[in-house]
Amino acid sequence: MSDGYVEEITIESVIFRVSQEYGALVVYVDVPPLFDHWDVEVWTPGRSSDYGIGDKKIATVPAIGKLVNGEKVEVAVFPRLIPATYLVQGATKYKQITIFPGWISELDLRSRRK
């Protein structure tokens, strides 16, 4: 049950609503060549150790290009997620991340540049 406390944090016109019941996630991804955008998906992993069996898609969000320190970065924002462990899938990678209540988590799925 909510105690009614919700913190609104605005970053570049995105409103994050975090509380004791919700967290948020920011994902950095690569957009594959020949694509003008890419969608990032958030899944709850199934009971199998091999992804795909029992997984449930929670949300799909398009990655949006933003300029960060003069470099174009593709970012997908999930401003409100129930705290849990999720599987996040970008264009070329996927990873698990745990979302905590009251926190904005970040996940970098970009290829490492040299």
C-alpha cells in the first residue's frame, strides 16, 4: 500500500515518478546500421535458465537520439517500473537488471568503442 509519497524528477522533459512502489530505468543502446531507430524491450525472465521460456514482455520503448557531450547517444526511458529483476534487450545485447523502488537505474547496452 502506498504512503502517498511520489518523487517527480524531470530530466530533459522526461518525468520520472519514483516512489516506494516504483523505480525507473534509462537504457543506452546502439542503433544497428541501416536503421533509423531501435526499440528496447523489458521482459520478466522465466524460470528457465535459457531465456525465452516463460518470459513475459512488460514494455517496448523506442530509443531516442540525444546529444551528450557532443556525441549522439540513443536512449530508451522507462519512467515507471515495478521493482523486480528484468531482462532488457537492445539491438545487439541483453542483460538483467534489478529495479529498486525510489531509484532511477541506468543500463548501458552499447558496444564498447575504442
